[in-house]
Amino acid sequence: MKLRTVKSLSGQAFRSLKKTPSVTSIIVVMACMLVLSSFMLVAVNLTRIGNEFQAGVQIRAFLSPDMPPDAVDRTHAAIQAIPGVASVKYVGKDEALQRLGKQLGENNFFLGDLPRNPLPESFDISLLRAADADRIAAAVLELDEVSDVRYAPKLVDRLVGVLRIFWVVTGIIAVFVLVGASLIVSNTIKLTVFARRKEIEIMKLVGATDAFILFPFVLEGIIIGLLGAGAAAVIVGAGYQGLAKWISSVAPFMPIVTDSGHLGLAIVIMLCFGAAVGLVGSNISTKRYLKV
Amino acid sequence: MGWLTLVNMYGVTKVYPGNVEALRGVNLNIDKGDFVFIVGPSGSGKSTLLSLIYRGTVPTRGHVLVAGRNVARLRWRDVPMLRRRIGVIFQDYKLLPDRSVYDNVAFALEVIEASPKEIEKKVPQALSMVGLAHKASAMPEELAGGEQQRVAIARAIVNDPLILVADEPTGNLDPDTTLDIMDLLCDINVRGTTVVMATHNHVVVDRMRKRVVQLERGMIVRDERWGAYCHEA
């Protein structure tokens, strides 16, 4: 399509925006985008919290008491080689006793009376992803030198499950927003298409291509989608920054996402979604009239 | 442009949804430079036959070749290219009421992305051809029926089509204006454009003595080189 034609057709799209009740569509798209972006930001924050929690998830592997001294290094290397293991820390018998003493606090007086240190040597294993805990624990337990493993599998499973459900819900909302908002935009464009159906019929008869006919309607749809998403982005951008500041001041231990990168990405996704809503909506409304 | 025959129809049958048979086994050839009247009662298949030419519809069975191309097998994106070589006019003119006479004619060139220079050159020529150069800035509602049909004809011929398809173009006009429009279509035909026109008008067909193709219940029952509206024994 020639630049001159693009200019002329764009002018048509903007003129049409003034004539049709596009403000209603823009508001509806904005509301849909607000819901979607709110869910997206909550999901991003939950994921951050989850990631921090997952980073803290450890497996403790206890070593057999009758293990030869050179087996420690070999076992350390074997555990480190298991995929998904972030780091491995050796805890000797003395260190284990010191830890126990700290945990017992004032009640640790009896430790000094023990004839020998009963605690086994162990490894503290940090994981890249908490979801891999079961698999890694099983792999560690298979090593001859390891007598037992301890971790909190249920808590990890629950956390991973909650995060997964939240992202699935966000995905479902995204689909509903795309479909719902597209239908709203489509209805607005339908009014324009209906008003210009005679013109479209003549265009088809004199040899206009579908791209030529579609262009102004698609552009109008995209503009409606972008304006709705843009308005939502402004509200979310300002609102989220204020909320994040407030949460950081009243609950500084909460790992709230405050970097502009995440917020910027959310806004870009919203704008892309807005444009997609306009594109899909305008295509739905014009398809019927192109079959001349 | 090496073909002598512009339109070939072989065994064309058109059945609309609801099992309505509009055309049955139609065979028809229209040569370059022909002037053909398609006559017959309402519902005999005249409009369907015309719309097959500009690919307003496709045959259920059989083949329609226009300028050597099988219209049913055209890719969707090639249909506009075919239509740029065919001018179409209708009984209800199909003008855009919010555009001037000049803009209505220019519209046909704008949608095919003709240059402004070409538009400035061709639109006045087409309007002169139909005798409306002096009404270029008028709006359609300010024109009489015959003048509106002339604007539609100007729009149809502005792109120098090979064929002009006219579906009852004089149906809404009085007898004098009808004859004016027919004279205009004759002029266009004399300049080399093939004209295919569906009509109910006895007077026009009998006066002009052109080729007449008569349809009845979807079948061609008569094809005469210099015919009248009714069969002359």
C-alpha cells in the first residue's frame, strides 16, 4: 500500500473515531486491562515471594556414621553434580553440635555431659527450584554414603501449586479480556462498518483489495484498544508505585517488586494486548461485509 | 489481450441455498466488442448470469472464463484485479450520497491507488463522455435519475474496462432518459468496450437490434445475433 493511501485511510479512521461512540469502548477496554494488569502484578509479586522462599528451601542429607573419611569430598561432588542443586555445604559433627546448642538456648546444659557427639555429619543442599525437591532428595538418598534426607516437601508443593494456580487464573483472565474486550470493540466498529456498508460494496465492485477496505477499520480498532490500554497503564503505573511505596514503609520485610523494568514490561504487555483486542475486534466486524 | 472471446460459460449451473436453481447448464460465449441484451422474466437468472461475470458469485457446476481466466478458480486476492477490468452498473446507481459527482467517479480510481495526476486526467474525461462535465461539483441528490445513472456509468468506465456489465440500468428511468442512456452505452460499445446488459425493456431491445440472449427458468432459450425482445417467427 502506498504511503499516500495510508495517510488518506488513516484520516478516515480518525474521523470515524469522532463519529462512533468509541468512548464507551475505550472505557470498557480500560476496565478490562485494569483487571488483567492487577492480576499480572499480583502474580509477579507472588512469584517474587515464591522465588525468595524457594531459594531458602534446603535439603539436609545425613551421612552414614561408618563412612570412610575420603568419602566426604566424593559425596559432596556427587550431590553438586545433581541437576537443580544450587550449592552444597558440608556440616561436620562439631558444627552440628554447635547448631543444636544454639537451637536449645538455655536448655543446652546437658550437651557438655555427653560421652561423645551423637550427631551425624551432613550436607545442607540449596536448590535452584523448590519444585525439584522431591526428585533431588530421591537422587541424594540413592548415594551409598547418605543414610537419610530431611526437607519440607508438603510446604514446597503447596507453594508451587499456589503459584501455578495464580498464573493459570491470570492466563484465563487474559483470554476472557481478549475475547470480551474484542467483542466490545467489534460492536463499535460494526456501527462504522454498517454506516459504510454501501461504500464497502462499491469498493469491492470497483476492485479494491481487502487490505485497502480493512485498513481504516483495523486502525480504528487498534486506536480504541491502545487508548483503553494506555489509560489503564497510566492508572496502574501511578497506583502501583504509590501502593508499593506504602507497603515497603509499613511492611519492609515484604519483597515487593518496585523496579521499573517489571512495571514497564507490564505496561508494554497491556499495550500489546490493547492493540490485539482492537485487531481481533475490527476483523470480526468487517469479515462479513468483505464477502461481496 | 489476445482473446477474441471475452466471456465463456460452459455448462454453468448455479444453485443457491435452499436448492433454488438460478441457472441450469448455460453455455454462452461473448466476443470482444459485442453488445448483448440478456432478457427474460423476473427470476429467470439474468442477474445471476451477470454476477458470474464480475465474480459476485461462483457457479455450482460448470466453468466461467472471463478474459481467459476461470473466475471460480481465482484466488481471493486476485478477484479485485479481475474487477478492475469490469465496469458494473445497477438499476439503483449505487452512488455515495455524501460525495460529489467528481468524487464518486474518482472513488473508483482512488481505491485502486491511482496517482492524483491520473485521477485529475481521467475523471474529467469520463464525465465529459457521459455529458456531465458541468456538474462535477454537484451532489448526487441534486441530480435527476438519468444523470445519476450517467455518473454511475462514468464511474464504471473511468478505469477503461474490457466489459461493462449493466443490470437493468434503465429500470428506474422514463422512456426519453432511457433512450439517452442507451445512446451513451452504444457510444461506449462503439469505442471498443463489450457491453452486457440485462433488461425488461422491450422498446430498447427492439429499437437497438443487438444480440439478444433470452433466459427462461435458468436456461438459454434463444440467442439471436440481431434480435428483438420477443421471438419473431
